[in-house]
Amino acid sequence: MNSTNAKLVHLTLLLCLAAATLASTAAAQVVVKPKPPKAEKAAVPVVPRTPEAREMPPVVLNDGSTTEKSIAVDPNANIKICVLEGNLKINGWERPEMRVFVKNGSRVAFRVLEKDPSSNKPVWVLVSNSTSERPGPPQSSECLSGERIEIDVPMKSTLSVAGRATETMIDSVQKVSVKNAEGNISLRNIPGGITASTLQGDVTVENSGGSIQIESSTGNLVAYEVTPGQIGDLFKAKTSSGAISLQKVDHRQIEANSISGSVIFNGKILPGGLYNFRTSNGSIRLLIPDNSSCTIKASYGFGNFNSEIPLKFLYRNVTSESKNLAATLGSGDATIILTTSSGSIGVRKQ
């Protein structure tokens, strides 16, 4: 074999060997499938804020400020006040002006609801939290709050006070309406009438007049030296769990009702008066002058009736379940109704 043929054979063998190598490599290769692309997270839609919302600063009901603010008002102004919490003291003075002081609490604002057409002075004013003055829809309560809240108002003004948890003292104004969720109420020198109620606390009224209604769910009721403003004015006291003590109450119509507590009346019995004292579980005590003229009608269950003032009995019925009687003192002008389910009834001489 010549050299040329040898080279051709050699080249042919190299080509065959290369082809076999490529085939075996392809057969042995592992095919790797590509991973699927990761799913994209759904975009959270962003709701744009309204221009009003972007402009409104955060609402602060109580920023711990100590502030004082005043406004000139009509001497006979009607003033509305709301207090979330704090010790509230309102005092009447002779100035035609209202002053509000708040210690460690919310800032004060005055909202004039009505003015007198002739003097142009406010006759109806709302005392509020300054956050209520911001533009737009209401963002917070209008009520004040603070460690101590002191308010001076004209003596002839009429007050409407609402509170959540306050100790309230009001002195020397014309007329008052107070409604409290929690806390004691003390009222003095208010001649034009009183409406006061609290769910948890005592109510005390002193040296006042007019039509008076006081109420508590769990508290005592005390009234001392109160008189009607006009003929027919009613005095009414009602408590669910507490005692009622009335001394020198000169109304001719008196209603005192306690579900669980005693009822004590110490005062004059006026001619033509109607007195209704009732308790479900407690005693009833009357301290009246022995020259009073009244008819006493008593109903009681577990207990007894006794009087140290001589009475003329009209009837007396005693059963195992109830006891009823009627008796007169003097000519019997006034009517006194005494009712207790469990407790004694006593009539004493002043």
C-alpha cells in the first residue's frame, strides 16, 4: 500500500471515530427542562386621598393644654356644655361675659348659635372642643375634657350640661339641666328649676327653687331648703339603689321613689299638698310638726307602722301578705301616701 492510500485510510478511521464519539455523547446527555417563570404578585390598588383628607391634620381630643378663653354674652344667655371627663365647676357672676378655664385638657372654642337682634350679643352659645371648628365633616366629639374645668357665666343664664364621667358642681345660675353618665352632681342657689340625673353617683340640691326633678340609678338623693317657683311646681326624686333625704322642701307636690333604700322627709306639711313616698326595700320616716293637717294612707308588707303623734284611724286592715291603714291628723287637708314592700314606716314629731 502506497503512502497516499495509507493517509486516506487513516483519515477515514479518524472521521468514523469522531462521529461515534458525538453520537454517544448526545445519547448520554440529560435534558433539563427550564423552570417556569415566577408568577407576579397582584398589585394592590392605591386609593388616592381626597384633597380634604390630605389637608385635615390629625384630630387631638385632649392635647394636655391649659387654656383660658372668654366671650361677651347676653345676661340671659342659654349655654350648652358637654364634658367627657374631669372635675367641672360652674359659677354664676354678675358680668355679661362667659369665661372657660381648662387645666391639662382640650382647647376651648365658642360656637355662637344665636344672637340677640337688638344688642347683637350671643344669646345661645355652645362651649366645645376647638377641634370641632375645623372645616369639613365632624371629625371628633365636641365635648371638653381635662383635669379641671372651671366656667363662669352670667347669674341669669340657663345651662344645659351633658357629661360622661365628671364631678359636677354648679352654683348661682338661673336654671339648670344636667345629665351625667358617671359622677356626683351638686347644685346650689338655682331658683329657676332643675333637672339632674346621673347613672352612678349622688345628686345634691341646696337652696334652690322651681320645678325640680333629680334621679340616680346607683346613688343617694339629697335636697335641702328648696321651694317652688310658682303654683303647681313638682318636686320629684327617684333612685334605683340609694337613700332619699328631703329637708325643708316646700313644694306642695312631692314624689320620692326608691327601689332599694330609705326615704326620709323632714319638713312642713302644707295645706292641699300631695306627698307620695315609696320604696320597695327600705324604711320611710316622716318628721313633721304635730299641728300638721293631713290624711295618711300607708301600705306595707314586712314591717310595722308607728307614730308618736296621735292619729285618728279611719281604717286598718292587716293580712298575712299586706297591711293597709288610713288615719288623719288635724282636719286632714293634705294627703300623704306611704308605701313600702319590706320595711317599717314611722311618723315623728319635729
